[in-house]
Amino acid sequence: MKRAVGFLAALVLVWSTVVSCWGVELSLTSHAALLMEKTTGQILYAQNEHDAMPPASVTKIMTVLLTMEAIADGRIAVDDVVTVSAYAAGMGGSQVYLSEGEQITVDDLLKAVCVSSGNDAAVALAEHVAGVTELFVEQMNNRARELGMKDTHFVNCTGLTAEGHVTSAYDIALMSRELLLHHPEIRQYTTIWMDTLRNGTFGLSNTNKLIRFYEGATGLKTGFTQEAGYCMSATAERDGMELIATIMKGATSDSRNADAKTLLNYGFSTYTLLEIQPEEPLPALPVVLGASETVSTTLPEEGRTLLLEKSQASGLTQTVELPAEVTAPVCAGDRVGTLTVSRDGAEALAIPIVAGETVERLTWGQTVAQMLRMAIFCR
């Protein structure tokens, strides 16, 4: 129920601000770009966002996502020691020069991928998660379909040039959001500026220069091949709002970075994210035939954030709709009412009000006992 409510709320917000989003013209030089707010998933700006093109090493966002999901599921662990295969060691392009038979932890492999974009490290992770890269790539495409990445087809886990290996600025934002929402700990890797591997003998420097030079930068991944041009998923957080700026087919590294900063600057200067709280404490509701006489009410943790232009953030009003009573049984999380946030008479967000705990229905014996107590008390 929570996910459905969050999706509907985001949908309402997209429709309510679509004119202002696409009425802005930003000076971008890259072919495709998109700006998304992480919590709501709302798109704030887009340009050629569904054009399917090679993404270069931005591909590795999906590689890292599947790795983090495998860690979360208990299938692998960050302290697992991986023995590097000949195939992984033979990867070209950007690499951390793993050698066949070298033993390295998942933790260091994640660092090598997120900081230095090591193709050899990405393949080593893929093999550790799925056994063989072919199966891992199948998992990448399955996950892309689950996330609604309709412009995407993966052929490898690295982003090295391959026929039919494509995605879009929109799809990059989708997988970036999934990674940040559900695995925020990835920032311990993506925010590293400089580090080392192999007991300090091999230096790493982040390919994402915004990590050092942009306030609030949290990641996420850069990429470049001759075919793809300069690509990027740049993420940053300020005042509790995290933005995702995706760039595809930039002409140079500097122009790509400049476009990402332009998107992020626009988002941070124009929008604000509000966490809605009830203006007054929500009342408890009487429960008919309940083991408890009342049930508390609350707002769910999800679906209560409102993204607005800063100029529209004032003048919000709230209305609360609750029944006079509810009938047992009531389960914690059951929807019992609605808190509606409006601006200038127009609904901006509808948040379900839910039961704060479970109240069981009285048994037949409890009902009789209660009736007897009432009869005695009323004499």
C-alpha cells in the first residue's frame, strides 16, 4: 500500500509541475540530459532523455546495484575474498591491473569500480555474484526491465563498446535512484576522492571530479568511450534533497561536468523538498468491538514528501479526514483517513492516515464479559 501511495503522489506532482519543468531552457552542450529528484522520482528537466545510446562505464551503476543487492540478500559479503580469473584480468580500458589468481576483497573491488572505474574489477564482481558474466548480464537486463528501463539493453557489465549495448539518460536516472534509495551505503565508495589498494601500493583517484569540486556531491559514475562520448550520472545532496543529473554524449570531460553542474544548480536553486508533518497531533479513533477502546493514528514513513518550486513552498494548507469511529479488527498500517495538502485550493499531495497499532476484535466471551461489566456499572 505504501508503494502505491508514493507512486500516486509522485504522479500527481509530475502533472502539477510539468509546464514549469519544460518551460525552462538550460544551456547544455551534451546530446541528452535529465534531472531527477531522488525521493519522489520526479523529473525536473529533460532533453532527449529517451534516446538510446552507448553509456560507457555508466553501465557499472547496474553492476554495482546487483552487487549491493547480493550483499543485502546475504548471497555474498563485503569481506569475501575473490580470486581473479584470467578473463577478468584481461579486461581492457580503464582498470586497476588485477592479475590472474590475485585475491582481493569485494570491498576493494567495489572501491576499484566506484572510484577508478576498473573494468577488471567489475568483471571480478560479476563473476563472484553470478558465477559467469553471461548470467550476470542476463540479471542486469532482468533488473532493468523490473525498473522500467525500456530504452536499455546490456551486453556486458563494464560498458566497453559492444553492438546493441545501449541505455538512455532517463534509464540511467532510474537505476541511479534505485541504488541510492535502497543502498545509501554505496556513498562510502562513491564519495572517495583518493585512496589506495594492495596495502597502499596502488593509488586510486576518482574519475568524478565533482566529488572534490561540487558542494554536496555524493557520486555517482562517469564514463567515456569514443562511441559514447562523455557520460555521467552526477548526484549531490543539499538541505535533505538529493538530485540525480544524467548526461550522455558530452563533447569533452569539462563540458560534461559543466552540464551536470548546470542541472544540479538549477535543481537546488529552484526546488525544495518538504517532509509533511500534521499541523496538529492526529487523534486516536474509537474502536467498535475492539480489544482496545481506541487506536492511534499516524502518517506512514513513505509517500509524505512534497517537491515544490521554492516560490510555491509557502501558503500550504492541510485538511484531515477521519471517520468518527472504526470497527475491529484494525491492523497496524490500515488506512483510516487522509491528510490532504493543498495550495491555492488545488490538491498538491494526499497522504493516507493509518492505524498506529493492531486492535483485535473482541471474542464472544470478551463481548459477554464487557456487557456484564457495563450492566453492573450502570445500575
